[in-house]
Amino acid sequence: MASISDATQGFVDLRRHMWISGIEVDLRRLIWQIAVTAKYISAKIHESNRKFAGMKNIYGEEQLALDRASDEILQSQLRYSGFVNAYASEELASIITIGKGDGKYFVTADPLDGSSLVDTNLAIGTIIGIHRTPVLEEGRKNMAAALYITYGPLITMVYSAGKGTHEFVLNREGEYVLSQEHIRLKDKGSIYSLGGLRKDWTDRHLRYVEFLEAEGYKLRYSGGFVPDINQILIKKGGIFTYPALKGSATGKLRLIFELQPMAFLFEQAGGSATDGERDILAIKPQSIDQRCPIYIGSRFEVDKAKEFLNS
Ligand code: AFP
């Protein structure tokens, strides 16, 4: 597949990539705006640490928890963007109208996923879904784009607007520079990332894990969905799962804030995502906080999961 960077001989920044990719102008401006917002969230992460959490700032205001502060930053940036009509986030109880409500897109956000890991200095992330209409709908019908930001040794952004999945690195000059274009997962990987306590796994899930162990898969699990899933995408194969548990048939992760965006990105990269029976992008959410079991990664491992779970 001819790469844009081949044609442009190297340096391709995010705006140029989206323009050359022919992405609709309001959508590429919205993606750019969210990517810029990630810099402010990153600054917030660096500004706060456990010594300050719960302290009052110089104005006597209660220091917001990082995930709530990140949500406020996102809302303030999107409010007057002109491209967003509604917004939903893990930090809010319902969908809210943004600005005059006449923008083109509905944005879902997990503003800071893995925030409980900040004090351990492990990587965390922001997950964004961009939808055509402000309704709870199957991802495959309603999603226009998805992206996530990983706040690690580097700040990276992975996005797709339906024309492949691409990775960018934030450089010292504050530009997002293309690092991997048209990421393609292999059919089969060699790492697995397993959520939930082993004692709570169902027998079928346990048999699936034992199959992977017999195949020699290596365990990679940090407790942060974004870095854990990012590792499978960048290593181009493997499986992340947070399954249905004996005490909780819906698992832990949220369908619209975490799973729809990641499923969109992985399908665009030749992978797939299921709840064990249905494709994640074929599930119509019933509520904004709906949780859902997840098996997401390269096709071999996802298909095998369906086989074991429906045996
Ligand atoms: P926090 O946002 O509370 O840190 O939870 C992170 C998360 O939602 C997701 O990022 C991880 O994949 C998952 O929880 C880890 O859950 P366990 O702590 O049960 O392994």
C-alpha cells in the first residue's frame, strides 16, 4: 500500500496526513482539536501528583481528581469548537449538549483511563469516540472516527477516520508526527493481556487462557487499558481480554467510552473485537454506562475466544 510518507519524503504531521487522506474538513479539525487538548491533559498529569491530590489550590478550590480535571479540559475545548453537538464521558451521568448544539459530531470520552496508575508512573491514556448522531447506536453504523492518546515515555496518538489506523508521536516542537501509517495486525500474535481475577473466570474463559498458555503466549498486563491495548496494536498481534466474570456477566470495561473506539481502531487495522459472541461494533448500547466483556486483538485469537466461549 503506497504510504503518504513515501510521497512526502518523511515529515508528515497530523493535519497534513488527514488532509492528504481526504478526511472531511470538520472531522479533521475536530480530531486536531482533541489531539491538541491532549497536550493540556498531559500538562495536568505532570502538574499534579499524590502530594497535591485532595489539597486546596491557591484559590482555595478543592483540587479536582485528575480524571475529572481532564474531563473539564476536554469539555472546555470542545464547547465552542463548532463541530460538536453533544458530549458524553465516564465522568458524567448523561449525554450533555455542547455549545449551541448545532455541531456535526457527538463525542464520547474516557478522559483519563487508568488514572489510578498515575502515582505509580505507569502509562495512562485518553480514549475518544466520534459519532455522527448523538444517539446510542451500533458503532459500525454511527462512528465516524476514534482515537486514543497514550501518556508514556512519549506521548503518542493513534487515530482512524475509516481510512486505516495510524500512529503519531508528539515531538519536542509540539507537532504530532506520523510514526506508523496503515498499521496492520498479523493474523496471530504472541502476547496476551488478561483482566479480572483468575478465581472469578468462567470455566470456558479459563480453558481459552490455558489454550493460549499452551501456545506459549507471553503475559503483558499493566492495569491500564490504553497502554495494554496499544502494546497489542504496535506489536501487531495478540489479545486483550476483560471477560465476563462469575460475579459479573458484563465484565468491567464500558462499551461506548472504551470498547467502541478501540474496536473501530482495531477493525481498521485488520483486527477484531467481540464480547464473546457479537462483534463489539454490532452491539447497540442500552445505556451510556453499559459494561461489556471484551476480547480484542488479532483475528486468530478473537476467533479462538468465540470458539471456546460458545463450545
Ligand atoms: P482506573 O481508570 O480506575 O484505573 O481503571 C482502569 C481500567 O478501567 C482499565 O484501564 C483497565 O484495563 C482495567 O480498569 C483494569 O482493571 P483491574 O484493576 O481489575 O485489572
